[in-house]
Amino acid sequence: MDIGSLLEGVKEANIIIQLGAVFLVSLVPFLEGYIAASVGIIVGIPAVPTIVAASVGNWLSIMAIIVLYDKLRHRRNAKQRDGRSNKRMELARKLFNKYGVPGVALIGPLVFGHHVGAFISLISGASRRYVTLWMTIGVLVWTIAVGVLAAVGVDVVSRLR
């Protein structure tokens, strides 16, 4: 089942169920809030509440990573001892070294997503407060921008019919 099918399946449901589906999709790492919001808007869920639900869901899943950082750090250290490397993690670290937390929060979703970006920022020594601030800004910027573009696109397509 893909995202479109899930959200299309709740198209005729109560608005609370529709927004709950958007929220659940946005919790999933690598799907991100902006994907959940745009698909939700395209299938006909109202734009503003969809953007809010997607932003909150994505933000909560990123905050879980920040809060559980110590546990994730132990897992990462064990993985490093195994000698395995992840290409996404290496790319994220290069982006962090070049642009810092703001760059990872604002550019990272194009490459690896907010979740990996938050993790890389934390393991690179950035403070939790700073990572939280910039990841919140990044989630809001991406979700609102893509949500607005999706809403405008739906409006343009409906006018062309």
C-alpha cells in the first residue's frame, strides 16, 4: 500500500480520520511532513489542517530522535565498531560540516530527510536546543512551502478542467 492509496482510502471519511491518516504518514522517517501534506492536499483533504497535521506529526517524530539521542548514540557506536558505513550518513555528515545545523535542517530534506539530519547534527556535537530550533524551522518551512505549492497546483488543475 502506498501513501496515495492510504490517503485516498480515507478521502470520504470524517475530517478527523483524514487528518489522523496524514499525521500517521508524516511520522514515518523519509516520508516527511511535506510529502504527507502534499499527497493529502492532492487527494482532497483541506489544505491548512493537512499542513498542520503533517507538520506536527513530522516534528514529533524528529523530537523523538532528539530525546532518544543517547540510546541511538550507543547503537551508532556499536555499528562503527563493526566497520560498516552508511552512504546517507556520510553524505549527511559532509553537509553538516559544510553548512551546519541550519543547512542540514533546510537543505537536508532534499538529500536524506530531517530525521537523519537531526541525528547527524546531534552526533556532530550540536546542542539539543539548537537542533530542535532548526529542525522545527526546517519542518515548518518545507511542509508549508510544499503544502502551499500542492494547494496551488490542485487549484490550477481544477481551473483548467
